[in-house]
Amino acid sequence: MPTRIGFDRDKYLRMQSEHIAQRRRQFGGKLYLEFGGKLVDDMHASRVLPGFTPDNKIVMLAELADEVEIIVAVSARDFQRRKVRADLGIGYEDEVLRHIDAFRDYGLHVGSVVVTQWTDDNREAQAFKTKLERLGITVYRHFPIPGYPGDVARIVSADGYGRNEYIETERDLVVVTAPGPGSGKMATCLSQVYQDHLRGLSSGYAKFETFPIWNLPLDHPVNIAYEAATADLDDVNMIDPFHLAAHGVQTVNYNRDVEIFPVLARLFEQMLGTCPYASPTDMGVNMAGHCISDDEACREASRQEIIRRYFKALVTEKQDAIDPFQSERIALSMAKVGVTVEDRPVVPPTRELAADTGAPAAAIELPDGRIITGKTSALLGCSSAMLLNALKALAGIDQEALLLSPESIEPIQTLKTTHLGSRNPRLHTDEVLIALAVSASTDPNAARAMEQIATLRGCDVHTSTILGSVDEGIFRSLGVQVTNEPVYATKSLYRKR
């Protein structure tokens, strides 16, 4: 069905900007503003809050370009784990560079990169630091603190934050962002506030947050979808006990912010004599809950996101041969919101077609709610067939019409198998799109189909087997939201990821 807009983007940008200005006045001097979630391409937010565009945050900051300085934080541990941003399929090293390029494209000043959790035996982090410095980017190191976050006395001391390299900044609004969660953004901000105090400088801290949304119920699907998105981090949404005690009001926060709050409170008490915040919720800059214009639209979008996260976890566990920790956690989230995988409209027809044909199958839900399927043939893989069928449906072309003739496909197959060493003669989605583009110059139907490609953005797809890297990348480029059954199409032990 057509996506219902559930979020007022313009109201959000306005309210967030006003709230940031208020926090800057509150502290007077430098403000370290931690940006929770993705500053660039916040795909999760755009999926669960229809109307929230992926560039919301960076557009708002661009209006303050002359006042803002950006620090990118990344954990050294993520380099060792070769962590990948799932929605884009790229490693954190490339994601940091992509972030910096994006910030600069918007006219924003990137002051430096800080590598947190630094240890001298982490060769991957050392190599990345060297690479950045050769690119002319200043890099700082922050170190693990034994007893973090429980040993407050040690953390707020010369043996804790005092060990970190002090990040030199030029502007009074310092945004600390990261390629993903668990990168040490908050610790970076608090370390800076501590060291500013030692230098006689006035500074403060606030958190630009999106999830969980503090003024939505704990069991609201938007908040539960955040738990599903961070299942690998063992994050848990919870009632903020500090806010309840201070204000008598139930608000939602998450375990890591609640755990670290005593550190923040102790830090400000040592420097200012009192903490400006009574709770983790107080320190947030989060107006998202006030900007939901259609609650049911956001609820349904969040339910669908949880199902997508579940399939993603199943596939990751299959590929990495690991225990089903993430999928089991997300299964609990599905139970909380009352959905099963069958509630994803493209799942049942995919499974039915795969069972009927005994071969891989795929299905896509078009913007008007129609479900279009694709099956495996001698010429096309199921994803390629589905893609062509979807474009025909969108263009009003008879499903029996051939957009690509066997005569045009066979030379491509010969090239693949005879000269390029491919074992699979069927055309991938990229090959199909190139062939379609070539045909469009002489075939009116192919030209009409090509005109519909942009309409695929935001559509949902499900396949009965794990996609190869080529098809996965094409769907990502098209803006299609894909899930897969955790099943390989072949029994080969080696698979290109």
C-alpha cells in the first residue's frame, strides 16, 4: 500500500534547532553535542518514522555551518571486528571517510577524528590512524578505563578521562558523531568537558537523540524497533529511574545512558558544584515524539522494520555460523508487537512460489500494494525476473511481453560462462538493467519500463535464498528494502560476501 506519512519533518527541524539554541544558552561557553543515531543517511529513522528523511539532521546542521565543528568518533574495537554498516554494506573505515566527505559537501567543518578504546596492540586501528593522518586529518586517541562505567572516582580523574588526548577545537558548538552505536561518543564529550575544566574553560554537554523516544510508551513499536536495531549491542529500553524520582514522570531511555548518568552527574558536581540535569532524559535534545503526525502509520512502519531486522539477523547468523542470539532477541520484540514473519506481505508469496517451483523465488510489493513475483529460469535468476516483472507492472506492460529477448540474453550468458569464468549463466540484476537500458533505445516497452525504475524506491522485497553481493548491492542502490530466507541457493562452501 502507499506509504502513509507519519512524521512532520519541518516541525522536527524547527523544534530541534530551537532546543539546541536553548542548551547553548544554558551553558554559555562551548557545548559538546552528542549525536545519537546516524547523522548521515539515518535509514532506520526514515523507515520507522515515515516522513523523516535520511538527511534531516545534516540539513539542520548545515544552517549552522559557520558555528559548528564536527568530531567523528570510532571505536578501535570495531576495526578489529571488521564491523560493517548493515544498511550500506560498507566497513567502518570506509564509513568514516564517507561521513567526512558528506559533512564537507554540506559546508561543515570536520575538526578531527577520535579513535576510542585505543590499545597499542590494535594494528588495524594504528593503520587507520596512519591513513587518516596521511590524508591530512587530525587523529586523537582515547583509552579504555578500567571499571567503566561503575568506578566513577577513577573515571573522573587523571587516571580516567585525564589520560585521554585532549581534542583541540575551534568553535563553540562541537558535534560528536560516529558511524554507528557503541563508538564512544558520550565518553568523548565527557572527557572533553573534564579536560576543559582543568584548563579553566566553560563547557557543557547535551545529547541530540532520536531513539528511544522518551515521551512514547516503553512498549510502543517505534521504541521496540530501536531495541531490535541494537540487538547486537544488548541495549534495553527502560523507564528512566532518575527522571521518575526527580519529576514523578515516566519517560523512556535505554540502559547505557542510565548506567552512565552517575558519571555525568559526578563530573558536573566536581566542576560546577551541581549537575544541571536530574536525569538522562533531561540531558537529551529529542523532539521526535512531538512531531509524529500519524501514530498508527509509525506503529505499522515499526512493526515491519522489526520483521526486517529479524530476517537480517537470521541471515547474518547463517553466514557467520554463529549462535542465534540476535534473532532470538528480535523474535521477542516481534512477540511484543504481535507480529510474525507472515505479516510481511512479500513473505508468503515468495515461500509459496519457491515451494511450487522447487527453485529460488522472489516477490516485491509495489507502491499500490500489488505483489509481483519472479521465479528462476534458464535465462534469469529470480531477482532479475521479479525486477523485470515489477517494471512491466508499473509501466502497464502485459506480463507476457518480453522486455529482453532470449537472443539478447544468450550472448551475455556466453560472455559470462566462456570468458569471465562464471558458473552461473543466469543474468544478475545489474546485467538485466544494463541490457534493458540498451534495449530502451529501440524498444518502446523497454523505454517505458526504464522510466519506472525510480518508483521502486522504498518498495519491499523478499527472496527465498540469501542474495549474492551483486544483487544485494543493486537493490540497495535502488532503495529497495530486501529481506532473505536464511538459506543458500547452492551447497558451495566458499561464497563471495
